[in-house]
Amino acid sequence: GFCRDAIMAWCETNDVGYVLGLARNKRLQQALGKEMEEARLACERTGEAARCFRDFRYRTRKSWSCERWVIGKAEYLPGKAQCH
């Protein structure tokens, strides 16, 4: 519930660095498609959890006032895929 435009805008205005988690959604999952495939292949190869990261510019369709830099995590666990 902290990833709101008002909080991020306040931090940006006051030169406060921040790290907030974004809720998973179809657009973020699509943006991390290549990284999910890389994580899946690594997990299948090693049998252990695999994570890949990608940074990119992102903006919600309605709730954010501007585009922001995000770091996406594609994670594949044996038998379970996740994308954040």
C-alpha cells in the first residue's frame, strides 16, 4: 500500500531515495518476459531457484503522475514462477 504517487512524489521533491514494491500485473510480467525465460532455464538447469533483474522506465495507466525507473525481478523456483 506504500507505492502511491503522493508518497513517491514527496520523496522525489525532498530528495529522499526510496525502494517500494510494486504489485504484480500483466504489463510488468510482459516487460519481464525475457528475464522470466532466462530464470526458468537456469532453474531447470540447476534445480535451484533462479533470479534475473531488469531496470526500465514504467508508468501506471492512471495512478502515477509520471514515468519512473523500476527494477523488475523475474524469479523461478522449482515448480513455481514469480514476477515482481
